[in-house]
Amino acid sequence: MLYFSGKRIVVPGGAGFFGRHLIPRLKELGASVFVPKRNEAWDFRNQEDCKKLFAREQYDIVINLAANQGGIGYHNGRQGELFYDNIRMGSFLLQEACAAKVGKFVNVVAGCAYPGYLEKEELNEEDFWNGEVHRSIFSYGFPRKATVAQGLALNKQYGFNSIHLVYANMYGPGEHFNPEQSKALAAMIKKFYEAKKNNLPNVEIWGSGKPVRDQLYVKDGVEGLLRATEVYNEPEPLNIASGVGTSIADLAKTIQKITDFKGELVFNTQKPDGAMKKIFGVKKMQEKLNWLPSTSLEQGIRETLKWFDENYESASNY
């Protein structure tokens, strides 16, 4: 990908899970990459910090990974905080990048920005505006949806080039495994691993097991972003996903098999399910990017589990 050679790229939020896989690839491709970190006094909830970022250097590309987010349990008791943090970060970064005449803004959007109550086999880009986000994650999903609307507005008024990549649930080595912030797949890997290690009789799975999710291995997610950054230049959203749905129950059974856990699965129906089906259509992605993800769910889980085993002490606190 010669496109990235010599490009000046800034990645807000790049110190997180996705960024830890993306940044090395960008550098391999010859890009000059700056990752502003919170512990170095960058706070993109503050508009002045966003302004200061784009005054620092004339960037060719912004890849926006900045977010305050976690699994469904992370949202309880944080709704106001999540809404305010994410609406500010997304809005300020877009506004100041446009004002600084950055060449391209690549916005990574969580799939929960889609309508949460559509009864469809798959969610395609034309469905993006056709209903409200799911109430279980509205305080995060709505601000992410708002960034897409803002990108469209800036494109209409100023011709600003922002693209909005709507991602399926990403998983892989280095993601959040601490119970407070982890998503379903990572949480289950940790539960099954520890149940096997400690000879526990069962593993508790949140919810009924019926919800269906599209799981995307992080290295495929990186490849999708690189391809879209190079060739996609439309403000309308573009799915980056596997296009394959797996129920939570089947996901649990797959992890159970891979970890060789012999105990029982206990479904705690007092815990929330969230949206019942979330599979993303990949026809537009395949057409625009000439690409589909290549990592099977089982292969991705095995690689994630291997990393978790090798990094168990530190991974449990991620």
C-alpha cells in the first residue's frame, strides 16, 4: 500500500485495543504516525486540546479511535458520562480537523449506532438512519451516530472529506478482559479459561444466549480500515464486518470446545440481551474495497486465547 508512505497521520484514541494493532501496520507502510495519549495531557473532550492537536502539525489523515466505551454492563450507571464524553470527542475532533483543512478524516463508528429494533436478517448501510438505537446502549450509540451526521454536514458545507466506517464487534489479542469493560466474547474467554483452570462446575453466560452478533477479528478490522482509507471517499457510512452471525449460545459453545471446559453453561436471563440480531451486510464493503475478512471465528478465538494465556496476569486488568 504505497498510499501510506510518507503520510502524516494522527490517531486520537490510538493507544487502545484497535490502535495497538493498527499503529504498527501504519508504520510498516511508511506512514509518520502521532498517537496523542491521555496521560500526556491530551483530552479530546476539551475543544482547546483538539484545536491544539491540529495546530501541532498539518496532518494528511486523522484516524479517529477516541471513545469512552465498553460492553453492555459498562453502560449501567454511566449513561450521562458516556453520552457527554463521546458527543464532545467526536464533535470537537471533526470540527477542528475540518477547520485545519486536514486531507481526510477516518471515523471509526461502533455498530450500535445502527437502529436497534429493525427486524432484518442483516443491517445494510441504507438502514443506518431508519430507527432509534437500542435503549440498552443509546448513550454511546447515539453520539457515534451523531458523528456521521456531522461528517455529512461538513461535507455539504465545506467539502470536507470524512469517511465513517461502521464496525461489527471486534475481538482479538490485547482487548479489554477486565469484567467491568469487556465485551461478550472477551468476557467469555476469561470465564471459560478460569473455569477450566480452577475446575469450576459451570460458567455463567449473560442473557438468554439468543442474541446474534457479527464478530470481526481485529487484524481483519485493521485491513478493512487501511483499504477504506486508501480508496473510499464518500461521507455515507460503510460497514466493516464479517457478515456472519453467531448466537451468544453458539459462541459460548465454541469457546467451551476450544478451552476444553467440561462443565455446564448457565444462562442468566436476569442480565440484559441487548438487540436480538446484529449482522452487518458486506456487499457494499466488498464492492468498494474489493475485500472480505479472511479469519474464521474459531481461528480468531484460538489466537486470542493464546495471547490471553501468555499474558494472563496483565490481561485480566486490561
